[in-house]
Amino acid sequence: MSVTAAKGFRAAGVPAGLKSTGAPDVALVLNDGPSDAAAAVFTSNRCKANPVLWSERAIADGRLRAVVLNSGGANCYTGAEGFQTTHATAEEVARLNSVDPLDVLVCSTGLIGPPLPREKLLAGVADATAKLSAEGGEHAAEAIRTTDTVAKQASVTSPHGWTVGGMAKGAGMLAPALATMLVVLTTDADVDSPALDSALRSATRITFDRLDSDGCQSTNDTVVLVSSGASGMTPDPFEFTAAVTAVCQDLALQLLADAEGADHEIAIEVLGAVSETEAVEVGRSVARSNLFKAAIFGQDANWGRILASVGTTAATFDPADLDVAMNGVWVCRKSAPAESPEGIDLSGRQVGVTIDLKSGPATATVWTNDLTHAYVHENSAYSS
Amino acid sequence: MSVTAAKGFRAAGVPAGLKSTGAPDVALVLNDGPSDAAAAVFTSNRCKANPVLWSERAIADGRLRAVVLNSGGANCYTGAEGFQTTHATAEEVARLNSVDPLDVLVCSTGLIGPPLPREKLLAGVADATAKLSAEGGEHAAEAIRTTDTVAKQASVTSPHGWTVGGMAKGAGMLAPALATMLVVLTTDADVDSPALDSALRSATRITFDRLDSDGCQSTNDTVVLVSSGASGMTPDPFEFTAAVTAVCQDLALQLLADAEGADHEIAIEVLGAVSETEAVEVGRSVARSNLFKAAIFGQDANWGRILASVGTTAATFDPADLDVAMNGVWVCRKSAPAESPEGIDLSGRQVGVTIDLKSGPATATVWTNDLTHAYVHENSAYSS
């Protein structure tokens, strides 16, 4: 499991005093090679946190030796001082581990605005370096938790002898105010950075990118995939992409299940779309409807709110010929009431919605959570 | 006040048993002329309710003699039967009042899916016709209430002797599940339908269209402006547009103030935009951030959530040079912390957010509400 499941990686997680609780808050993942190939994707938010601005530069050459992460502060909109803190963190990791600072990816998560205490963070880096071990993945996964109730880890090992492992924190933007999804994936497969990039983008496109817990987009989101090449195996590209996708999917569903304040995990499946893009657009519109999400919290099979959301999109469909199912019951056929919603049991955590646009061959599934009292409470009470 | 403030209109509101409470639920507004010029705007949702499908046809020639409205059911996605109910309603209004059915606009509000009881509705039309009076505006405004705690009415009288009056129901989509904004405006000014259309679109563009209580878009929204011409006055076009805009603005702010479940009314003012369109895009992105809205409920001046929303737009700005004020305190300058948010008092109902994009001359204000426990409660509990 986790980031040390793949050979060639050591990791650690330590408390550095960034969190007032004294819980672990600095994680370090070191790539011992022989390869240093890597790829990363970042938030598409134009208001990017300092660590993202740094990390975009660090990954530009497709090479990484280390990933350092902290919880307890997003280091976003903290001015030039904040960028210098990120820079100093990378320099310290580099100095202590004899790597190049531009081969160090930096991730931060926490409140936007307040500065990160630089000295505490650098002391944490030193402590984490001292504790690096091939069994340290669990500790690293612990140290990036914020309001996550459990650490999220996953791994897949190929019958051909290579492994993809990973850890994640956050739940889209549902984790109150912390608002960050950080994911570190490691592999001991020997894969060059263009192939890593291709596999990573292919995987995130249909996993993390389809997780839309509350429609809010983080300033700090980072998903990175680092190869040590330590297995000596060069995998089949399709098998490798499938393995990366499986680990991403596993972590994405763990994030969904742990979304703070959520009572339900909702899969919105769109069928019959002209294109995958349109299927995603329709699924996302439903995933972002507060009225629909509140209805699911209330265990109310209010399919009218689903149609009302579908109608806000530019996707190809006939408004008079839509079918909608909830938990397999086709409550709406040809845009009119069909089977009775009376018997639909929405008391379980898993809810399935299917929308058939009857316009083409494409499909997509978007995942979201319900809108609950606990969501409002946690997101109104967080920073006060 | 209301729709009978202008001469040449009679109105009524009666209980027809569509609502289980026995409250008034059918309203009728009759235009006695001499003019029958009218204009209307409808929801841009592609999944339109039956009354909207009918009314788009009825208004096509720019002439109206009556507007009939019901609460207690949206008549949306109710199949061919539902459209026939709308048609029968218009026919009955026409028959009883000696007007053309295609000069009757129909509006409905309530749950999507369940059929409207046609016989009760038609009996209500007969009862309302019998009770039509030049003082009936108040009753009509009462009869279109759903979860509105008060009836919404407004009027402006020109020193030149003509009047614009109006009534409204709903609060964007914040009114739980009813999800409809219906607005009827009347005037005794003598204005032809192209000029009415121009004044109405100009007014709604900067009033109702900028009210975004929860980002959800109704299947039934209708705003109609009918002229009786009974004052015999032909107004100056600018003065007339200003009067229509004033009545729309008055009603829009009444809707905002009565948004169910809301604790705060939030005005998001965007300055320094390249265009008004971009200013609205930025304002709307903040208005739709659940994280920001929950923070305001918690009286938490969390400006990071404002920047995170601005960053999701395609508007022109420098992410490193944004200014943000909350209630007049510039908490962020050049995208870094500035004045302390500590002293900001968010306990009042009115909250002002100002965002300066520093990129151009355009401005816009978008209004929204906070995200509260009561919103979740009402929208999860409504139809069960």
C-alpha cells in the first residue's frame, strides 16, 4: 500500500507544529531511483497557491527526486514571503538529501491567506529526512490528513513484477476550507516522463476530474506520478495506464466516501450522449445542483431537480425525450413520469442516478456527495 | 402597489384547492385595454414547463389580454396531459372573459412531475374571473405565494401620469423545490410591444438576471410586462425603461430578502473588469461558491474562498494583482493579505463584497444569499 509499495521509494511523516493539534503535518517522499522520470497535473484554478507555482516549474523537465508536503496551511495568497517559504522548503529537502532543488515538488494544504511558519516547516523537513524509510508510506499518508477521518492509500502490483502505489488527502473541495486534493503516486516501473504524463492524464481525466463534491475548485490541487524504475521492468503502456487508473479510481472513491459532512455518495451516469465531453457536462450540472444534493440528503427521489439541471446544459438532447433512473428505477421516460419513485430506498450511502440523453453513443460517470447540515456546519465553522 | 396600480387592469386571487393548505393558489390579471401590447422573458432552461411552452407561443405576436397563474404545481414534465391542462386553462380564461386564448399567458409554480388537477384549476379560473376587481392586485400577489413569507409588490408612478406596477413570487431557486420566479408587471403607459420588450430586457438583465440565490435555474421562470395604455400617455423611452427597471429592482431585492433559509443578503460588486459580461461572470462565480456562502453564514470573513472562485473564471485579470474588500475593509491588496479581517462585523443581514480586477472600466453587481442549515433543511424536507 501507499507510496512505498513501489520499490525505490522511502517516505516519512512527522509533526512539525504547523497544526495546533500536534498531529503529523509534514510528509516527505524520496525517490532513490535509478530513474527520476515524473509527471504531474495541477489545479486549473488561475489563482494558484505558491507551492503550485513552484511545482509547475519543478516538473517542467519531467524529473523529480522528492515530493514534500505539508498540511496546516495552503501557502496561497501569502505574497512574496510565501513563495520564498516554498522555495526554501525545496532547497532544504535538496540540501539534506543531495538532490537538485528543481527536482523537488512542493505541496501545501490548509487555509488560504495566513503565512506558513517557515522555521517550523524547515525543522519538519529535517526531521522527516532523518526518519525516511521504505516502510514510511503509512506515516506520510497520515501526515497529509487534514479533516480526512482516515488516511487514503492504494496500490496495484502487476503480475509482471512492477507496482503503482499512492496516497491522497481531501475530498474535492468538500473538506472544509482546506479545499485541496493532494495525490502522490509512485511506481517502480521504468517509464519515461512522456509516457508517465500520458498515463497520468488519461487516468485523472476519468477519475479525480470526475469527482465533484461541491463544485468548488482548489488553489492547491496537485496529482504527481514519480517513477523510480527500481523494478527494472518496462511495462506495456496499456497495462501501465490501466494500473495507474485503478489506483486513481481507488483513491478517488476513498475521497468521495470520506467527504466531510456527506451522508451519500452519488454516482451520476450519463448515457446516450453525443460525446464524452457532453456526457461529463450533463453529469457535472447535476452534481452541482444544490437542490438535487439537498433532496438526496433528505432521501427524496426528486427527479424533477435532475431534469432541471440537465436543461441548463448545452448538450445535445431532446427536452421532450429524456429518461431518468434512480437506483435502477426508471422514474421518468420520455420526459414524463414513469415508474413510481415511492419504493426507491435512498437510505443507503450509495445512490445511483442514470440519465439517458438518447442522442449518441458516449457515456460518462460523475461522482458527487449530498448537501447536508454537516457540510454547512463544517464550512461555516472552520476558520472561526 | 401591485398589478392593479396601473389603470386598465383588474385582478383576483382565490383558493382552488391546488394547495393542501387551502390558501389562495389561482391568480388572474386581466388587461381591459385599450392597448394589448405585451412582452415577456422566460427561463433559459431547455427543460421548460408546459406553461412556458404555451406562453412562448402566446406572446409571439406581442399581445396579451390576461395572465393566469397558479401555485401548487409546476406542471413540468407532466407529459401531453400536462400541456393540455395548460391549454384548457387558457381556453377557459378566454371563454369567460371574451378574449382570444392566444392572448392568455399561463404561469405555474410548484413541484415538477405531479400532474395539476385540471378540474380544480378550471373552477379556480371561474371563481377568479367572478372576483376580478381594480383593487384585486393584493389578492393576486397573495395567490402566487408558495414558501414566500410575504407577498411581493412594487410600483412606480411617473410625474407624467403613468404607472408601472408589479408582483413577484419566489427567490431565484432558493424557495425550496418550488424553484420558480414568476413576475407580472403592468403599465397603463401606452407603449408598443417592441418598446415594451426592449424596456423589459434592459431591466431584467441588470435585476432578476443578477439574482443568483443558489445557482439553480428554474423550468418555469417567467417575467411578463403588459400595457393597457389606459393612461393615454406615451412615455419617454428612457424614463419608461428606468421605471420598469426600478420596479424590477424593488421586486428582486424583495425576493432576495425573503429567500427561504437565508440569513444574509450578499451584494458582490465587481470593479475594473474588461467588460460587463466578465464582471458578471466573476460575480456569479463567487455567488455560486458553496464554500464562500457557508462562510458568510458562519460570519467568517474568509476572503481566500472569494479569490479561489475568481480564479475559476476566464475573465481578464492578473492573479497576482487582485484587491478584495468585505464590508468596505480591503482584506486583500495585490493578492496578498492587507487590512485585518478581524474587525469585520458580518452579523447583519447585508454583506458587501467588492472585487477589483484592475483590468478595465466595467462593473457589475450580483446578489446572492448565504448557505445555511435552513436551506438544506427546507430543500431536503420539501416533497417528503
